[in-house]
Amino acid sequence: MSDRLPGALTRRPARILLLAVALCLPPFYLDAFWLRIGLFSMAAAIGAVGLSLLSGTAGQLSLGHAFFLAVGAYGYAYLAGEPGPGLPPVIAAVLAVLLAGAAGGLFSPVAGRVKGIYLGIATLALVFLGHHVLLTADSVTGGFNGRSVPPLELGGFAFAASDPELVVLGVPFGAEERLWFLGLALFAFTWFTAGGLLRGRPGRALAALRDSETAAAVMGVDVARHRSAAFVVSSMYAGLAGVLLALAFRRVVPDYFSLALSIDYLAMIVIGGLGSVAGATAGAVFVTALPLLMTRYADQLPLVAAPGSTEGAVGPTEAARYLYGAAIVLVLLYAPDGLHGLARRVREHLRRRRPRTPATDPVPPPPQPAAAARPKEHTP
């Protein structure tokens, strides 16, 4: 065991480095459509990780995730734009995330005392309240038409198309190429912070709280405080996802942050696997990329109508919802722990089927001949 441990420890950083290099290559080879899919998927993964911490690890049902995404997106657009304070974009982005956390903190007393379907209904009210505010607060949100999103600037470098055009290794870097690396940085930050949270004492406390509140309270876990803290952290991740979504869309409108978006995020964590960072990421990519791909290739798919078509076939967005609805049913029936659990079982199965190499332990020395038994003396 001790001989294998150093090799395992050296292979893990090598795999992380190889994955990081692979994720940096798409802007040099893919067009803007595929980069937008990647951007939307990374933003969705950040929000799904936050919801997975709340619902998968802490066991708290939330239907109001779209509200906190809207707080992050509109908070950045207002704080960095005109009309608005016109703050530096980086400061506006940080304040937008903190604003989403503050909104979660205002709701956390309810989250600390209510659980299950009752908390789900309570958070559902946030979506309808938030949608009403987005439509009526014209001076802040722009009303029904929304408002444009100013680009993020960091040290004089703008994550937007520029004139003169930036060229890297012969590839022109527009808004999508620049935002790709920003999204990677934010996603890596989310991945490592959420993973550290799950592996640490807070993650163990939330897992104990999910399994049994009585047992967790006996072990010294403050039930209300940890529930509230999980809600605040989840809200901040949602706010960060909202900021990245706003930068990718370049314009925010109220209709995007509806109940359907909250349902999409629940689908992400159920399909990917509750309580898993990797599972939430896989579910986010699946749910986000599927409708975009079906929209692009609608004319090549049976029973799917192209966008804007007057035919009676199903539109690509509706068809995508049917497909990942069926995926949810299949996951609940055959893989309750989601895609992450399914991948783990496949790896274990392949590991068991792998032929074992013969042991390289030194050959033990031949057994020494036993000493001749001394003849038993008879008692006179």
C-alpha cells in the first residue's frame, strides 16, 4: 500500500494539469457557437454546484435558484452600468455576488426553520416576487426589455471584442474566446472551493444533517445555523453564475429568470448526482447543451421543427425538455445516484475486470528443516 500511494499522488496533479491544458485549447480550434455552449455550461455548472450543496448535501429543497441568479446578473449590470453607480466592473461583480449572498441571508431564517416541500414552496415565492420586481423596477432593471451588460475589465484588459483585434497564435480573440478563460477561472474556483467545503467539517456536518437531524444535533451540529449557512453559500454560487451568464448573454431580460430555470437546475443535480461537484457539472452540461444543439441541428432531426417554423412538430426547446425529463425518470429508476455514481460503478467494474499483474515481492527463503525431535525419556 505504501508503495502505491506516492504514484497515486503524483498521477493526480498530472491528470489535473492535462485536463487544464485540454480545456484551454477550444478557443484556438472551435467557432463561436461551440464556445457559447461551453460558456453557458460553465455558468450553469457554477450555479448547479451551489444548488447541489444545498439540496444534495444539506437536504434542503429549493425552487428559487433562478431568483439568486437574477440578483447576480442584474446586480452586476446595474452596479457597473449606466444608469447606475458605474463602478469598476470587477468591484461590481464582487458586490453582485455578495448581494446574492445577502439576499440568501435575508431568507436564511426561513431556511433554518423550514424544510422539505415547505421550504420548496417558500422559495417558489421568491421566483414570482423577483420576476414582478424585474418587470416593474424600470430604473434599475430596464423593465420588460431588460438592460445591456457592460463588459468586464481586469487590469485594462476587456473581456469583449476590441479594436484593434487581439490575435493569439494566429487566432483572433473576440468576446467568446476571452470569456472562455474567465469562465474557466471562475469554474475552477467553484470546483476547488466546493470540493474543499464538502471534504471539510462543514460538509460532514451538512451530510449528517441531511441523514438525521436528531443524530446531527446530538453530535453537536447547530441545525438552524448550518441550514442557514448552506442557503447563503448556495445563493453566492448562484450569484456568481448569474454574473457569468450576464457577461455571456450581453443583455439580461426578466423572462429568462423564470420558474423554468429553477426546474432546469433541479434537473441538473438530479441527473448528475446529488451532493457531487462532478455530478452537478455533468448534469449542467447535459441540460444546457442539449437544447442548443437541438436548435442548431433541428432540420436534421426527426419530429423536431426548426425555430420559427409554422409546422406542427415539436420545437427544439420543448423536445430537449422531453428528453431530459425522460433522462430524469431513467436516472431515478436505474441510477439513483446520477451520472457521477454510474461512472464510479463503471470504473470499479473495469478495475475488477483488469488482469492483475503478478506480485513482485521477493521470493521467501525456503523453509528451514525442523529440528529432530528429542526422544521422550521414560520415567523410571
